[in-house]
Amino acid sequence: MKKLLSLVLTVLLVFTTIIGASTVEAENLQTAYINGDYVNIRTEPSPVAVSLGKVSFDNVTLLGETAQVQGMEYLWYKIQYGSITGWLYGHPEWFAINTPPSTPTPESNATFEEQLKAFPESYHQALRELHEMYPNWKFVADNIDFTFDKAVDEQYLNYRKYVELSQGIAWRSLRGEAYNWQTDKWKIYDSDRWVAASREVVAYYMDPRNFLNRSSVYMFLNQSYDTVNHTEAGLSKIIAGTFLVNNYTPNPNSQYDVECGGSYSKVIMLAAKESGVSPYIIASKIIVEQGDGTSSLISGNYPGFEGYYNFFNWGAFGVGNDVIIRNGLTTAKSEGWNSRAASIIGGAKKLADGYIENRQHTYYYMAFNVLNQNYNHQYESAIYAAYNKAQNMSTAYATNYEAPLVFNIPVYTSIPNEVATKAERYDNRYNNYYLTQMNVGGLSPEFSMFNQSYSLNVSGDTTIYVELPDKASIISETKTAINAGENNIIITVKAESGFTNTYNINVTAAKPSVITVDTGIHGGTCGSNINWKITNNGTLKIGGTGATDGYTVATATPWYDYSAEITTVEIAETVTNIGNFNFYSLENLENVIVNNPDMTFGKRVFKTGTDVVIHAKGGSSVEEYARENSITFIKPQNPETPKAPELLYRSGYSVILQTVEGYEYSIDGINWQQSGVFEDLNAGTTYNLYQRIADGVYAPSAKSEALIVTTLLAPTAPTVESVDGQKVTLTKIDGYQYSMDGKVWQESNVFLTVPFDKILCFYQRKMANGSDLESPTSAATKISVISAPKVFVGFDTLKIVYTEGYEYSYDGKTWQDSNFFEVLDGEYYTLYHRPKNIDGIAVFANETTTVFTNGRNIIENPVAEDLVWLKKRLLLLDGQTNLAADVNSDGVVNILDYISMQKKISK
């Protein structure tokens, strides 16, 4: 919400004085509208005068006197507001003198009364007042098909709505996970400053009747763009006093930036035209999201995201400011918002697509998605977001009485007769109205402070013992006469804040009886500033400040008569000493909870040989006392539960966590270790990993929520795409690397000069990426690349050098086990050989040997290629016995045969 200058008037450095002692008469005007939050009404027309009270978004009556103060631009006005008469500064940012509204015509009255029939009676008076002032407004009742209480519970029970820590304690929820009852701390939900809202606050901001006034009604305004009524002049009222009134240096590469010349107002008007969203809505959202305009999300210079902007905070979520900014700018980068104008226009289009066109066309429905009942699709989690935006929106319309606006207002199937209220904003009284104990035999189900409905069977007069939270009280009857049969007993608890909570007990009585609600058993004082109380569950609570009284004998203690009932003693943190004989008579005492670890003890506090257990922080005087007196000592569990551990790396067989000093880690929640490294895991398996605060002055904390990690799975074996000679090409997959031995890896999927006639094993794996290390190695793809066969050439025969387990072919189609071929005609032959019956190995027999035979021992009219081939074959066959190739008949095939062949050819 826009912060108004009225909040800081008292910090003016120079005291200003009134010019002249007399006042001047105001013009004949009756009222003014205060369009600001907590604007001071002062005793005198001076910014340092005493404040008589404050006014927020409401009308005041002008008393006809004004005063001009030296050094101040605008007049002061004497006003009446309720019972307060004082002076208001007439700054136009929040002070607007009302002009008389148009008088509703009979036609507009008839139309309005027809609209009014769709609303419950409790809406009527406020709507009539608005109609009198704005006769052209239209009010549409949107029927919600469930109750108001159900709508509130959807937000409250599921922790969907938050308040800032800067708000009062009374606004914070104490229910369930929202609040830690042991540490008196609230759970932080977002950005280190948001906690769950109380039910009363949620109900207040969801009750439409609270906002049917001239400033807040805009949370129900239909937000579609109206080309007639939405103007740049009206927009100027919305952005007055914000960073949006300033121009910026346009990006010369942005068409929108250049077109609008660096003017935010022109960009916003263009965004309205492009998106169909009201420009006033666009501006209001930017102001609420970006405040003073200094956020890194719109600076354009955040490291790694230079030149990107996110004016609507789309995708900006997470815990921690840096995470939120990076997530938001990652969204901006993916959307291509590389200029201010692109971000505003693109964000407005996203708003239209995601919300306004999805029946979330008002601030109310964006905050509370009750029309669609999709509660995970709500624009903001701040409970007062819709209210704040409505106040900002009202500046554009406050004195525009003629605009034909449309308001969509929710109407639930039922709503309480009383309008929901809330505590004051900075009220630090606890809103704790939950009973901490309810003891009575036969209660069903077992008592839980957040469960408010029970049943109870009684046979006669019965006492229900309850324990109240501090500063709470029971305001319902504590004695109730009931009849035989079914009866309803209520226990209403009033919190320090003033709000109430009711427990309902359905009592079935065997006969007429009396049900008594007792808030305690016994209590009193046991020191000058010390008090004691025995609760109905047998706990002796000692509170106050300082030391308890000491006694000469155990029978003198004030709780001696109730010794047999006491099983637990709980001592407050502010108690410094337990006096002599305090607990000597408590033979059934089991546990003593000491909240001050430095507390001291007098003499014979406990009976010698007691089986009591003392609970306190370790490394303390209390622990030393327990050790010296042979009393069992237990450190309480660390009250803080850490968040789930963070993953550093994972592979197929290990997980490495980010370690924190003083923490320990577990992969099963049972066995713990100091190291965050877990090895020898199974690939492709999901594990739950935990962390906790290790033993110290406290026993280890509760384990954190689980970090769920799945180890990497080995990919499938690679696929051979092609084999060309000694070149093997595998099918390429982005992000993978490859190996021919499982040891040496390369990013290229091509392997050159692979050896012939070997069993080759090719592997692949995913490369490391972010927290993922290299994946496990895939299974092997096994191949064999067969070399060209060696050939013996006869007069009319061909013979391939024999290899055990091979088969042979002279056409690549017909294969035989024999390596011998009879040649009938002289011609060229392409010869093949390959291994046979090899399972799991892909054979590539692409290498061939081409020979020519004409049935004789000479080559007639050879061509050059024949000679080259013959030379290669002779060299290859050197040392073999091959009479057909042994041209010079010396029994050895070598280069001399080639020379002899040359001679024969030349003859």
C-alpha cells in the first residue's frame, strides 16, 4: 500500500508558524475525503502539534476554518471526525474536498433496487450509501456455492494467507504448524518475514461487508480495460508520489521503450491496450509489488540477469531474498522481458491470461479464488493484499462520481450475522484461546487443543478439568444442569486479544446431573514473587521471579497435602533457586522440568534415593547438581527443527549433502553420522535424507523433513550408427559422453582407427550437470569390425585364409563354412569372411578383398590398379605358402614375385 506523507509529518526539521492570528473562512463546502492511511488529526494547524487521533479512508466534516502555515504549500482545515475536532493538513495526495455527487435518477434507483435483491440484508445499507454517491455504479452479486466459514477455513486451515512479522502478535496464527509452542516462535513461510495469519484476520479480510465503502470497494472492481473511463489523467492520480512518475532511459533496442519514450505512464496505457487489463490495475500492482522501485527485480543489473526486468514479480518465490530474485529474473529471462516496457506489457498480458480471463477479474478473486475453488491459483499470499490495492485504486475514482463502474461482489450461501472484526494492527496481545488440557473420564476422541468437538457419557455429576493458556479466561457457564439423555455443553475461551474459541461437548447423561468446568485444582504463593499451581494432570507449576521459599520440614510446603497427586514439576525460566525441602515429600514425582539451566538448589530438595528425572539444558549448574546427587539427568530435545538438508551432488551410487557445523545426517532417520556423504548406494533408487542439530546443551533436535533424492540410473547401452572401415560412429545424445573401455571418456561419439578382429565394447553415460555427477556407466554395446580376408589365388580357384569359427562368401549373400571356392570363369571376385554363432556381438564384415583370376598364371594387359593391388596382396601374403602367388617358384611369396610378375607382364 502506498505510504503517505502524513505518516512522517512529525519529522519535519523546521518548525513552521501560522501566518496571522486570524483564520479565513472556507468556501461553502461541507465534507472532504481522506484518501490515506492513519492521517493525523492535530490540536493545532502545525505538523508538530499533538495528534488527537487518526483517520483512514473516510469522510470528515469541514468546519469552515482554514489556516496557512509558513513554509507549507497547502492549507490546513479545521474538521470534525466523530467526537474529534481538530486540524488536518490539506495535502492533495490524501485530502480531497468533496463535490456534491449527482442525484440518482428514478431510473437509476429502480435499477439499483433490482440489483439489491440479489444481496443479503446485511449488505444493503452500505450499498445504498454507495449508490447515493455513485448512481452510475452497477453491483453484481456473484453467488458462491458454499458457506463463508468454509471459505475462511480453506485459507486459514491450509496456511494459505500470511501477515508480516511487523504486524501485531494478535494477527498471527497459533494453530498447528504455524507456531512452535515449545520455543514461542512462529514458522516463517516466505522471505524471512511472513507468518500464517490468524483466523480472525482471514475472516475480516474475506468478509465482503467490511469493504463496501468508497475506498475499499475497489477490491470488487471488474478489472477489464475501459477505453472511455480509463485515462492517462486518471492514471496520474494512481502513480502520484511513486517511482512511476519518473521517466527512465529507454532501451534503444526495445520497440515499446522507444515508442513510449521512457514514460512509465505511457507504457502502462499501452500495456492496458495490449492486454485488456485496466491501466489503474496495472499501476496498482506494480506499486504494491515494487514499493519504492529499488528492487533488484527491476534494476536491470542483477549479476547473471543483466538487462532483464520483472515488474509483477512473476515466479519470484522461495525462501531467502537471493533465491526469490533469481527465480523471478529466471522467469523474466524465459519470457524475454529484456526492457522495462517489455516486462510491464508482458506481465500485464500474463495477468490477463492467468487471472482476469479465468474469472479472477477482481482483486478479491485474485486473492481468494472462491469462484473457481482452485486455491493454489491465488495471486498473493499476503492477507491484506486486495485491501491495500483497493486503497491505491481509489485515488483514481474518489471524486469521479459519473464513472459507470461494475463491481462483482461475492455472496456466500450463508454468512454470520455479525461482520467479522480483527485486532488492531500492532496489537501484541496473544490470540491464544486454545485449552492446553481437558481431563474427564470417557471423553471421545482424546483431547487435542485444535479439535473443538467431543462426546462424553456421564452417569452423574461430573467435573471437566481444563487448563487455560496464560491471560485467557472462560466466559461460558462453569456449572450447567443437564437432563437425562443428550445435552450440549460449550466451553468458550476468551484470549488475551479478546477473541473467543468454543469447544462443544455432546454429553449423554444417565440421569439429571450437573457438569462443572474447573480451571485448576490448587494454587497459591511460595515466595515473595513466586506462585504455584497444580494442574488437573498432576503437574506442579512454579512461576514468577526469584527464589522459592525454603522450609525446615517437608510438611511445611504449601503443596504438602497434595503430594500424592504430583507426578511432574515444571519450573519457569525466571525462577533462580529452589529452597530447602521443596520436593522432599513428592514420593510419586517422576519428572522435573527446569527451564533455567543456571538455577540452584537448597538442601534436601529431593528425598535421598529418589527415582526422579531432571530435564534441563546440558553443561549447566542443574546438570552438575543432578550428577553430584546421583539424579538422572536428561537434556531436552533441541527445540529447533531444521529444514530439510540441501543436496550438493548425487551420482548413481552416492549422495553428498551440504553440511552445517553442529549438524548430523541420516539416510534412514535412525542412524546418524557427522559426514554428509553417503556411498555404496543403489543406482536409480529413491532415498529420504535427514539432518538434525547434534547433541550439545540440548539433546539432538527432531529430524528435519526429508530431502528426497533419487540416485542416477545407468543409461541404456549406446547404439552404433555406422561403421566405415576402422571408424565407428555411435548415435549422439546431448549431454552424454562415450568410451571404448569404460575408463577413458570423450564427448565425441566418433571413434577412429579401431582395431580389426577384436571384440570392442562401447559405453555411454550422462555428463555431470549441476548437482548431478556423471551417471553410472551404461551396459556395453559389443561389436567386432572384421578385416579384409587374405586370399590365395589359383588358376581356377580362390581360397581365403582359414580362421577358426568363420564363414566365407564371394558375393556377400551366400555363405559357406569352406574357405575354398572353385572358379569357373575368369573375373573379379569380392570376397568376405566373418565369425559365426557369436551371441551378443554385432559383427560388421564390411571390409572385402577383390581378386581377379582367368585360370592362368599370368595377367594379360593389366591395368595400373591391378598392379598396385597385386603388390599389396603379395606384401600381405609374405611368408604364406601360396603357389599361385609364388611367381618365381622359390617357395616364398615376397616382393621378388612381384618383380618376376613385372617381367612376365612386360614380355
